[in-house]
Amino acid sequence: MIHFLGPVPPLRGGIAQHSDRLLDALVDAGHHVTVDAWSHQYPRRLYPGDEVDPSAVPRPSARFTLRWWDPSSWVRAGRAARTADLVLIPWVTPVQAVAYLTALRAASGTPAVGIIHNPLPHERRPFDRVLTRSMLRRLTGAVTHARTVSEEVGKLAPGLALREVPHPPNLDVEEAPLPDGPPWRLLFLGFIRPYKGLDTALDAMVELRRRRDDVTLTIAGQVWGSPDPWYRAIHERGLDDVVDFRPGYVPNSRLGLLLAEHHLVVAPYRSATQSGIVPLAQAAGRGVIATDVGGLSEALTDGVDGYLTPPGDVPAFAAAIERALPRVQELADAARSASSSWRDVAEAVLAVGSPTSDR
């Protein structure tokens, strides 16, 4: 039996989606899975907006017992894992370290595997490294989706058993034919945070407007903070007529249609560990213009299913978009063949955790 501690739908975001798909793959492999999920993950000041996606289907039989303010819920979840062969935990932020460490202590030595999404947060705080190292050293093994993540985990917890597998798409999205163009429609998708480099995309649009008038940009995602500075940034750059800003969480039910309406996805990150947006774009058959940071350079093949540029280099990012426009169909065809499998991720979890039975 495998006992999972972490977010699942209807909680919002790529981590809950990732967990849901991985748990399905483990069930398909013949394992019994039980779930103690978060009902409330973070204080409001750490997570703006509603945590629940009303369009998402709740994971059947999951118990939404974990609450960030309630240590007794962490202990109960850990005790429920005592009869399991393996505890599975997605690691995203040191904010949850005390909760997970408490649960694992209550689990009385049950082996634990971590899915390491972000070894350390993009915006660092005091004690992040200490808390992350404490968590990693409690694990039996870990699974990552990028070489850079594996390397950082190896530095924080030398000797920890690691498996690295490509990141499959978090959602099933239908392949859709490219829309007619021009105009060529670019899509910036996902949570809008400083490290995502949205300002690079806006400055690249300014560069492109000096040479052509057939490119538009859609920005769709929940803003970390107020959207007002982004409205001002768009207006001050004179981009009101070519940028469609749609602040707010994009529900799962809308993602496929949104990707189908666009020709290319842009991911101008300043820093990254790995991205769920790239495999989602690939599954939809959309090329990606991204920066050469973290796992993005492993998820894309430059010139084949997208283009990679140095982070923060606006002229290079704009030039990459221009190179991609006459090749959108070619990039789309290559992107469709790049998707990986959730079965591979499930096998990696089992390999580093080595559950001995399915009791």
C-alpha cells in the first residue's frame, strides 16, 4: 500500500494535477493508494486567491484532512501511514517542512519517497536550506524531472537515492490544428510571479512591434499580488492593442481550448527548476519559446520543438519568436512527439522506495 500526503484536485495548480496523474499511474500499476490531502495548504498571505478549482473533479476516496494551522491533522495523517509500505510526498516549499516531518515521525519509520518539484523556493527565505535538508534526509529516495533539480538535491542530501524522469503533461489536452495566421498569437500561461519573466515577454513584444504588426500576446494566469502593475506595464509600453491580459486562475476545463487558440507558448523564465507548462504545450502540439534555465533546456530541443534563449535577453527572445513564426507547423509536429509517460514516473517512485508488498 502507498499512502500519499499532499495536494490533489480540487486544489488548484500544477502540483495537485501532477499528484493526481501520478496516483492514477500507481493504481494502474496494481498498487493500493490511500490519500490524506490538504484542505488548506497555506496562510492567505502566501497564496493569493481561492485554493480550489471549481471545475476540477475531486479525487475519489481522498480524505481532505491536512490543514496548515492544525498539527494534530499532520499527526493523524502520519499515523494512518503506519500500515503502508511507502509514504509519497510532493516537495514544493519549506513552508510545509514541519508538517511533513511531523507526519513522517508519526508514521514510525515507514519508508518515504519525495517528488521534488522545487528543492529550494524561487524567492528564498531564512532557514529554507535547513528545512529542506532536514526533509530530504528523512526520505528513502526522491524523484525529479530535471538534471538541475537532481544536482541540487544531491548537494543538499548526498547519497539520497534519486531517479530522474521527464515531466509528463499534467492534464489530458486534445491536439488541435493550429489556428489560421497571421495574426500570430503567443500565449503566456500560468501563475504570474517575478521569476517567470513576464516583463521579458512584454519587452520582446515592443521589439517585435518595431518590425511587424502581426503578433499578439495573451497573458492568462493568476497574479502573485495585484494585477495593477501589469496593467500599467502593458499601457506604458504602448501594447494595449496587442496584449490581451486575462488575470485569474485558468481552470482545467479551459486549458485545452486556450492552447488551441494560440500558435506558440512563451516561457521567458529568469530561473526555473522544471515547468509543467512546457509538457502541457507539447501535448497540445504547440511549440515553445523559452529561456535556457533549469529544466527548460532539457524539456525542449532548440530549433526542433521550440527555441531557447538566454534569460533576460529581450532582443534574443524577440528574435527567437521571429524565427519560430514561419515554422509554427513544423514546431507543432515536433512538440507532439515529445510527451513522456506517467508510467515512467510511477516506476521511478517504486524503484527508489522499494515497497515490498501491497498489503
